[in-house]
Amino acid sequence: MFLVVAAGKWLAELPKPVALLAANDVFAHFAAVGAVIAGIAVPEEIAILGVDNDTVLCQSTHVPLSSVAAPARRIGWVAAELLDKMIAGTPSPSGPVLIPPAPS
């Protein structure tokens, strides 16, 4: 409960409207409940997006949350390939390596 109240206090201080990308669906759920406790309208004042695509958790808040599936296995594979190339002498990428979300 402490995390929920702390999230609500933090969210209340943010300029509105605002969007929040939570590290995972658990934190998105905490943020949504905290927003309600703080009197913040979801999604009118704060849009919340989770990661992991946990449908049960996303549907169990007062307003259903949106979520994306993180392609963790693909991220690890790409990182390993890049490391292998860098060890072999290939320069590191000059910019970010973008990996799209996993299909749901």
C-alpha cells in the first residue's frame, strides 16, 4: 500500500496532462490505483502504459490499462550478437538499436 500512496503523491505533482510508461504492469497497476487515491483522472489527466502484457493485471484496475509485451529473449539475443561483433573488432553502433515490441 505504501507504494500506491507514494505513487499517487508523485503523480499529483506532475504537470497534467501527462503520460507514464511503467517498467512493468505491476508498477502500472500501482500508478493507476495511486492516481485514483490522489484524485487524478485516468486516462484524462494521466495516460498509463505498462510492459509485460499481463491481461489479468491490466483488466483489474478501475480503468483497464494498456500494455506492451517486451521481447526480452530477442533483446538478449541482439545484445549478445552485438557484443560478439564488438569483441571481434566491429565498432559499437553509433545510435540506439531499436527492437519492436513482441506481438501479443
